Amino acid sequence: MGGFGGGTAGGAAGGTAGGTAGGAANSPCTSPPPVKIIFDTDIGPDCDDVGAVAMLHALADRCEIEILGMLSSTSFEWGAGTLDALNTYYGRPDIPIGALKEAGFLERSDYSKYVAQNFPNDLKSGANAPDAVALFHDLLDKQPDASVTVVSVGPLRNARNLLRSPGGRELVAKKVKEWAVMGGWYPGNPGGEWNFQQDGAAAKEAIENWPTPIMFSGAEVGSGVTTGTRLFSETDELNPARKAYQLSTDVGDGGRLSWDLTAVLYAARGLEPFFKGVSGGYNEVADDGVNHWKASPDRGHAYLVKKDPDGKRLGWAMDELVVGSKRDLLPKTAPLSKTGWKATANPGGAVAAQAVDGDYESQWGTGRPMAVGDWIAVDMGQATRINRIELDQHWTGGEYPRGYELYFSDDGASWGTPVTAGRGSSVTIMAFDARSTRYLKVVQTGILSAEYKNTKTPWMMRELSVFLEP
């Protein structure tokens, strides 16, 4: 969508290495991946497209998908080069890339020119890429019947142009299994949604004439689900995905809402465990791109609904793929009881209790930009055996600790040396060998900087929870 250490989580070591990122060439799949994907993206106006590309490569590394090709759906010169730079970094430099050959459509981006010019890639400019529709035809023609999943995460001009092309609609009907589209609101929103509204006529025509099943992931699915912060705690500056987020307006290292990533996740893995589908009707799109779900007739359309309204687990699962992590530290058991807990903090002492009250609608915060030495401490009332601590601020905004040290104490006065340290993320998980403590303290150690667009960011927390995981 366009527009707008030794067991640390946020600070877990082991990001992907530039150029191989899991090593597609070093770890060939022993059998053909079950899902074949053509990815159609407006990469440039927003950085969630970049997160979606990173996810695609992680899924391909795990032999869950095969990436047949990618298409840039805007006129911006640097979109195809950005895709090529990402594919090169993730170890698949030969993925075919096509570009929209029309002038004047969405020619803007905060990061694409920098990524295309400063990270290794062969294309550089979209002028060096083939026509998107010609490549679309070529890719589909080579695949078995009903075997391809098309994923579109931008305006639907490439899809519309494909259907208009000689033999295009017949080719889609023969070769495509399903179309996964990030676009619209469901069941509807009079204000419309960005992707569809950039070219309402193209969205209307493509959706009305597409001859295979369509699954829509609406703006409401990815809203409230933050991804991308772990790029800064688990990968380095050689990662072009990290650089794209950093350069994006109002994003920096604060993460981004996850519109496009939800369509990719569905396309690769289906509904379970995060989604349910609403079907039995059709998506009606007006000339201006505003859509409404109609209960009948059934035209093979469906839309996604999040099973977990707050989206924390969904966001974590997608971020696992964005950073290529194979260390899922998110707790699988319920947090330990907070009965009798007391919290103190500096600054923000007056609202410290809101970090441990079990209410995700309340939150603790510093009340000013976070600084080195800010802290929050908890008295659990008695010695408690734990091996994991979660700092939950998974709403968008980037109010997580840019660095942290965790301390334990038996008396609340003597804290000794840090148990662990690292860099936070929208959900910060601190994992360590199980031990007993009554008091714990988290100290903020990170420095804010204009480079990462975070100089006014406070440290905030919905909940601090502790766990004893198996």
C-alpha cells in the first residue's frame, strides 16, 4: 500500500547476511515449492512493499514458495532497480522484473532512487526492464495450468493491462490459481482506500473482469499491525530493506503498518492461523476506487479478517520473515500473574503502574523523548522464577527502547551487572536462562538520532509481562 545478545529479542543477533540471506543457492529445495508467485507492486511510495519483498525471499528460503517474477506498477524510474537490488541482496539476482511502460503515474519515492543507485543490481533504471505486461504473459505461459498465485500490492494497472492485452484474460483463466490483492476496505468505507483510488478505473475493470478467485486483504487488516522495527535490531546497514524503511518519511526505525505483508502471508500460507475468510459475495468497485462488499451474487471473491484483533502475533510472525529469523522468541504460554506487583519509573513514575495493570488500553511512558538512563522497575512481591520478559508496544509509533539493559535484584537496591542487553523493537523479548528474582529493572540505553527520524520519540509501554517458558 502506498501513500501515507545471549538471548535478546529485540536485540537478538543473527540477521541475514547480505547477498545470500539464507542462501537460496546453498539450500536448494528438495521438491518444488507448493506456491508459485508473481509479485505485482507499487514499490516506492511506501516501504511496506519492501517488507513484503523481504518476506517473499524468506518464504522462498524455506521452500514454501517459488518467486516467478516481479512487476513494478508505477512509472517511477527506480522501482525496478529497487526490486533488483533487494533480489540481489537476498540471493536471487536473476528473478525477472518488469516495469510499467507508461509515464506520469506515481513518480515519487523516499528511498527507491537511493536503493537502486547504492546497492548492487543489474537493472538500475526501469528503462532497462522489460514491459510488465509482456513479462506477465511470458511468466504465465511457462507455468502449468491453474498453478500461479498473483499477488498485487498496489494500484491494479498492470493487472488491468494484462486483461486488455491480446489473449490476456484467457491466459489468466488458464494459468492463475488465485489472485491475492491488497486493496480496499471491508465490508466498506466511504473514504476509500489508497491503492484502489490511485487508479479507480483500473481497479474497477480488473476486478470485474478477472476470471479466477480473488482474495482481498483490506486496509483494515494491516492497520494496527507494526512490522519493520526488527530490521534495526537484527540486520545491519548492508540490508537495503532496512535502508528503505530508514529513508521513508515518518518511518525511520519506528516501523510501518503492514498492509502489503498480509497479502503475501495469505498467498503463501493461506488462512491459518491468523485469518478467516468472508466469501459468498463480491467486491464492487466504483470508478473512483471506493469499494463495497455485496452479499450476492457469489463471484468468487473473498476478503480477509484478522482472528486476533490487536494483531500482535500476526505482526511478530511477519517480522520473523522480514528479518529471516529462525529464532521465534515470542512467548507461547500465558504471562505469570501480576497480582500484587508494584512498578516505579524515572521519568513517568506517576503512571508506572499502567505498565503492569493488565490493561492494554492504558500505558506507561516517559512523557518526553527517551534518554539514556531512563528506567522502569517492578517489584513482583516475591521471588519468582522466570526466563523471559516482554515489553509490549506493538502499536505503530516506534516508542520502544532503542537500547536496553535488564537488571535483577533481591532487595530492590543492589542491581549488580546486566542479565542481558540489546536493542528493542515494537515487541521487545528478553530471553535468558531461568532464574529467580523478586525485583527487575529495565534501563533505556539507546540514543535517538535524526538519521532514524526518532528524535521526539518517547519510551512507552502497554504492558511489561514475565514468563516461565518450557
